[in-house]
Amino acid sequence: MKITVIGSGYVGLVTGTCLAEYGNDVVCLDVDANKIRILQEGGVPIFEPGLEEMIKRNVSAGRLRFTTDIKESVEHGTIQFIAVGTPPDEDGSADLKYVVAAARSIGRYMHGYKVIVDKSTVPVGTGDKVRAAISDELAQRGEQTSFAIVSNPEFLKEGAAIEDFMRPDRIVIGTDDDTAKDLMNSLYAPFVRNHDRILFMDVRSAEMTKYAANAMLATRISFMNELANLSEVMGADIELVRKGIGSDPRIGYHFLYPGVGYGGSCFPKDVQALQRTANEHGISLKVLDAVEKANQAQKSVLVDKIVKRFGNDLKGKHFALWGLAFKPNTDDMRDAPSRVIIEYLLSHGATVAAHDPVAIHEAQRVMPDWQGLSYADSPMAVLPDADALVIVTEWKAFRSPDFADVKTQLKNPLIFDGRNLYDPKKMEIAGFEYYPIGRQQVTR
């Protein structure tokens, strides 16, 4: 099939590349000329495991190309995916100006039947706005071309997006158009050969499904973080509690890991947008209000432990920090807990040396000229003369360090672990002070 993907960011690039991998003829559009230049020259503007190699393979095969030419992209694809950003507005609602602009561009240049697919995460009712924008552009041209609106939300985990797209748990397609249904079914059939995992529904239900899924996952994370804080005070071990409740098949193990709060491009934005949508309709989502408040508080849990150990005046203190991205296998720094922790430490007089396997360049972009913040290319390189090590992201490279070397490099054998990577008893035997989340604190 001829496919156009409008927006060559995270979702757009993964979508376009994976569709090209199965033989479709894909054009990815973006109005950011620099981004398209990077892609045309063989670079990739984001980090996602396996994506760069797949892009190169499909570009070489002639199935994938990149452009800034809106007219060309609209004329190319029978199916037009809208995968532009929907950043939070000042009131927390999703800003749809890029979605509507993409819809108007389609309406301005389309000839013949098109299927317009909302891939971006959008509030319920956005499909109607996309339809209205296209209809308005067609009316201005005196064009009577028919088209269909589809909601096809993405369920991609950063760091595992290729796997999620190629082997989906489910594919949600919302449409009331039979032709669009047939085309979307044919498009996705190669991805679900072993099991039929395509769920057809109306557009509004599909739009709601995406928000509901992310809100549910965010709720699980905040719930476990709240339980971790209580377990720590009560002398329980949240890791044992996690295994105890996760073994119940009604609950399962996913998204039950306590830590320093969620971040990234999805959960914070989508929880706020769903709250805003509910408020506009006179509904108060009390559970999500609590989820968001709990998450904001959780980002300061490690800071509270540091202050309790060193006091609020951190002048002259130097901290090593492992992990900048909001989660492993990505360079995404949006709403990353590391930013809250680093900002507090610096504002109270401390200095920080940080390492992350892939997010250093992105960290330098979003935290430019932060006085007292430095970076190193290896985990061990940030340790010398540090008063403590602060672990924020659970990269695999951090799971089994040479603890004897770590102890030698640090000024004090002291670790604040925001991801519960190590066993408190083993840390005590190794001679460390160790402060995890919701577990035994190994103090002096």
C-alpha cells in the first residue's frame, strides 16, 4: 500500500519504518527541515533500539523516504497517518493545533478517496475536528472527494517500540467506514498472522481506549509508590509485596515496580489531558487527581532521603548520578525524575556528575548551562570524590557493578537507589550505607 506518515517524530518514525518493513511504500513528512535532512543523510534524530538499522534497510530498498513537501506527501498515500505532537497546553489539555494543521494540509491537496488515521494521542472527539477541518478545506476548493476518519492509537513503549509494533498485543481501529475498515485490516494483517488481535470499534471509543490505558498504567505505578513509602515506614519489603500481589493473575507483574515516579512523553501528558477532558464535561476524576499528586511527590523521595542524611545545606557536597532518561533504552528526558533531583541538589549548593548510556546529549539540550552539573561517558567515571551515588534510571549496565571498585572510588560508601537495583542485606555485608525505596534502609 501507499502510506503517508505526517510527523517524523517518535511515533511517526516507528510507524512508517515498521510499515515499510512489511513491503509498503511509505513517505514520512515533517515540516522540520533539519530533521528531514538528518534522516535523508542516514541519521536518526531519536534513540530507539533497532530503529536506525531498520530505517537504513528500508531506505536502501526504496520503500521508505522522507520529505518536507506537503503536496507530494498528500498525493502519495491512500492512507494518511497523522502522527504529530499533541503537547500539553497551559491548562493541561492536549494542544491539537498540529493535528488540525495536518488535517487541513490533507484537505488542501487531496484528490480521490483517502483514509485519514489519527495515530497521535488525542482527546475524545478529535476525529470530529479532523473531519471538520478537511471538509472545510475541500469546500473552499469546491472539491467533493470522499474520505474516512480512523482512530488508530499507538501502544508503543519507548525502548521496545519496534517489538511492540511488529508483535502487537492488540491493534485498536476506530472507524464507521467499511472501506476504511477493509484497508486497515489489510494493512495490519501481516502483523497478526498467528492471532487476530485487531479490535474494531467506533472512533470515540478508540480515542478513549488510548487515554484509559495510559491512565491505568500510571495509576498502578503511583499505587505501588504509595505502598512502597508505607512499607518502608512499617518495616515491610515492597519487593516481596510486589511479588506477592503480582502472582495473582488478576493483577499480574507489569508496572508494579516502585521508584522515583513516572515521566516521559505519555503518562504525565495523558493523565492531565484526561483530567481536563473530564472537567470540561463536569466530571471529576478523583483517582487520577491522586495519581498525579502522588507522582509529583514521588520524584522528591530520593531528595528527602539525601536531605535526611546530609541536611538541607548541601554546599560543598558532590554527588554522582547514574541515569538521566526517564526510563532505560531511551534518551527521552521529558518529565524525567532526574531533572527534579538534579535541580534540587544544585539549588542547595551541591555539584553533580552524571552518566547515562544514551541520554547525555539530550540532557545537555534540556538542561543547558546548569552550573555545577557535569557529565561523564562511563558509570565509574562519575564516582571519584563523590559523597554519594544516586541511582535514578534502571539501566542494565548499573545492575552488577564492581562494588569493591565503587566503594574505593566514592568518598563515602553511600548509595541512594531510586530503582531498588540491589539487595539491602548484600549491600550491608559489602559495607555500604544503602537507601532504596520501600525496603530496609542500611544506615550508619
